[in-house]
Amino acid sequence: MSEEPKFTIEEVDSVAAPPRARVEDAESPAEKLERKRDYLEGFLAEQPQGAAAGEPGGDLYEAVIAALKDIFDPEIPVNIYDLGLIYGVDVADDGGVAVTMTLTTPHCPVAESMPGEVELRVSAVPGVRDCEVSLVWDPPWDPAKMSDEARLELGML
């Protein structure tokens, strides 16, 4: 039983050289930068499609997060959101907001005033009906909860 060859061998004397890249065919640095800029601007401006106002990516939710990022810990020059003190933000359809947060330590000097400030700042966001702040100690805060931006700001990266 003879088998047919699975491939054939063709002998050639020469092969045409592939076309060489030319410098004038290359994109100029300005064109390349403009292409990257267009891509990044579009990427950064993109919002999640179909996100309700109170869901992550929604207008009201993002406005509440922005308000939280304006509140700074008095002892650490980082906002409380990037510091990892905010454990949860729930925005209801009727504009009610519930914020679950902690502090760096139960003995924090702003333990009495910080939840009130969070409530005032979030309540001032247009579209928020009211804000309820729950201060929790479990799980306890630790530096691992900080964002990379906060770590960089504090020289921990």
C-alpha cells in the first residue's frame, strides 16, 4: 500500500525580495501623537451605557463620589475616598443615599465630626434627597484599603 506524499517540494532559483519600509511611509511623530490623543480622549470620555443615575457610572452616583473626594482626613493629606474609609455608597432611585464608612482608628480625633461632614457634603449634591451615614468598625481599616493614588501621595509606592 503506497501512500501519497503529504507535501510537495518545489525547488526555486530565486525569490523576489519583500518591499522594504521607507522612512517617508512612516507616520510623523505629530500624526502619531494626534492619533493617540484622539483615542485617549474618546476612551476617557466614554461612559457606561445604560447606567441609571444611582448606579456606578451614573451621574448622581459619580457626583456623590466626587463630593466624597472633596473631604480630606485632617491628619493625612488624602481624601477619605482614596484613603479607603468609604466602604459603600448606595443611591436609591428617589435620591436617598446611604454611605457606609469607617475611620482609621476608633480614637480618631474627628470620630464625632467626620460622619456629620460626610452627611452634609453628600446631601448638598444636586439630586440627593437625603443622606444617611453609617459608621462601622468591622472590618477595621488598614493601609491596604488605600487607592494607588493615595499610596503615591503618601510615598508608599
